[in-house]
Amino acid sequence: MLLAGTIISVLFIAIVAYLFYNKYNPQAVLLFSGLLMMAFAELAGFGLPDLKEPTGLKFFDVFEIIKEALSNKGADVGLMIMTIGGYVAYMKKIGASETLVYISMKPLSVFKKYPYLLASLVIPIGQLLFITTPSATGLGLLLIASIFPVLVSLGVSKTSAVSVITACTVFDMGPSSANTARASELIGKSNIQYFIENQLPLAIPLTIIMATVYFFVNRYYDKKEGYVPEKIDITTLKQSAPLIYGILPILPLILLIVFSKFFTFFNTPINLDTTTAMIFSLFVALVFEMIRKRNVKEVFASLKVFWEAMGKVFASVITLIISAEVFSYGLISLGFINSLVSISQDFGFGAVGIGIVMTLMIFGASMLMGSGNASFFSFGPLVPGIALKMGVDSAGIILPMQLASSLGRATSPIAGVVIATAEIAGITPYQVAKRNLIPLTTVLIAMLIYHFIL
């Protein structure tokens, strides 16, 4: 039964790849592929993913899954992405983005001759931010609003800028990470203990390797693709708005860091999520505009840009994320993940061999499903039993698997962070995934060698 499900899954993956290559609408391709796979799964007796409220008829349950995906993504992650997209558009409207570039260009002008060095330096800084803001899509979009225009102005292409921004989210670690919580639970450690003793010692050298590889890969491909940066004379730059506006694009990021659980500036804990931070920052921007223009009617009218951008993000980004989730449900329904697990157990390797095989499989599963959580939550629970049989420390197997799940996510053109950042930057998710493939595959190989062999 699992073999049949695997064969059907592989066929659907091949068909989807072919249709993507021929530029079919990605939302439609993913949505219909997911629906057909779930229909095959139901007919073959595999069953469907668990629903919160089953309809009572399996035929309708297939469509109920789409409704739940719309409800979950639209109300939570979707709202966050739309709000950030609207905020980015409003920052451009009022000139705050250009002002941030104006302010940043002078101190960063030393990197004008070395823009790819600055782009690579964004990776370790962004990875630190990811620990305090454990949402790949959320952090990616916040960096699109803040650092992206600066990088492009200094001379790197949009693809290079987005690639290093998505690279900031490839090590899903830190006490607030869902994957960290699950991994630490499986191996019997606290989040903090797992983070300090296991994640950091491996992630630090890998981050250095990753930043180095991105430097050469981005510089090479920009040159190969004929990218010619716009020559900007710093002395002729003019601010588009008052200097104080330069803080607006980075205000949400500042708020999320200040009010995160890692800092105790206040006696009473304050929980601030990304969407609330964006809405508050938008209100601050409106107040700035009222003071600047002294025309309430005009300022209120400008808010239309925010709402329209939210709608555009829903049409282009959220629908694609939802369709990708339905596609991943289809793969899960056909037993694709269970099949990979069975294959990994049947190899007959030792602890190192099993660890390497399962790390590679989880990397590939994340690429196919566009989700690090889905792949890790499927494979992770197997580790304690395998480690017990092999007589090895379960942390040694689960750590590279957990990091590989987020590495694979950033190489997937259907991952939420890739879709959202690419669309708002004005490029395709496939350009970003393609640019990420070599650096992140290199990091994966380096991780396997460093962790299992050296």
C-alpha cells in the first residue's frame, strides 16, 4: 500500500514540476494536485488528514480541508503577511523607505565597493533576530521592509537581496521555536539547554560557512545574469521625507525585539505579536503624516494604499501558500512521509548512516512540502526509538534533522517565506529558490560532515 502511495506521489510531483516549468498558474496546479492526491488517498483507503470538524461525508471532507487551510492561514499567518505587505507599500507611499535608504547610505557607503560583503553580513545578524522573532515569514517580510531597499541601493540585485534575507531563517532554533520545543521534548531536555548545548555549537560554524558561500554565489550569478547596478551618487541623494521617518520601516522590528520574552524591561510581561506591531506602527506613521501635512482628509485618503496592498498580497501570496498547504496535505494523505520513514529504517545502516539518511530525507521533504514544521514533526518522533536501538544519544541524530528541515524550506518555491518575500520584492519564488539551492545544499553537506564525520 505504501509503495503504491509513494509511486502516485512521485508521479504527481513530476507532473507539478512539468506544469511549473511550462508556466501554468501555480495556485491552480498545487490546489488541483492536492485535491486529486487526497481523492486517490481516500479511494485507496489511506484516509485524509484529521479535520477539526468533519462534514460526515468523505467527499466533502476533501473540500473542508481547503476551508480549514483558508481559515488557519487567512486568520493567522495570512493576516500577518497581508499586514506587512500593506505596511511596506505605505512606507513607500509616504517616502519612509527612501528616507531609510538616505540615512543608511552614508554610514554604509564604505560597502559601496563591497555590496556582496554587506549582503552576506546580513545573514548572521538576521539569524540572531530570528531567535527573537521565530516566524520565518514574519522576519523575512520585516527585513524586506527595512534592509532590502538598502541592499539594492548599494548595488546587489533583488534576487541576491531576497536570497540572503531568506537565509536568515534557515536555522530554526532558539527557545521560542516550535521545532526546538518539539525536539527538546523528544530528547528530554529543556528548550534552553537544547539551544545552548546542541544548536549553537553547530549553527555558529555553519552560519559562517553559509555567509561565505552566499558571498561568492550571489556575486557570480549577478554577473552571469548580466545584472548592472544603478549607479547612485551618495552626494546627490535627497531625503523623501523628514529624517524621523527613517525609523518607521524598522519600528515594527524594534518593537518585537524590545517586547520579546528575551528582555525584561517591564515588570509585567508584554506579549506583542507581529500583526499588532505592524498595526501600531501604521498608526504612528499616520500621526507623523498628520503632523507633516496638516491635512487630515489627505492623510486618511492615503490609507487606501495600505488596504489595496493587503488585497494584492492576499491574491498573490496567501492563495499560493494555501494551495501549497493543500498540496502537502495530498502528499501526507498518500503516505509519502510514512514511506520515506520506512525506507530509512530498512537501510540497515548504523547510527551515523541512519542519521545521514534521515537528515537528507527531511531536507527533501521540506523542499517538496514547503514546510519545515510538517517534515520535522513527521520524522522527529522516530528518533528516540532509533537512538535507543542503536545505543546512541538521540540529540546527535535529531539536531541535524531539525536544522535540515528549515534548510530545505528555504530552497522550496512553495515555502511561505520564499513566496512572500519574493512577491513583495517583485521577483518570482523560483528565482529565490534557485539562488538558495547551491549555498544551502553546501551548508547541508558541511553539516553532515562536521556533525557526523569530524
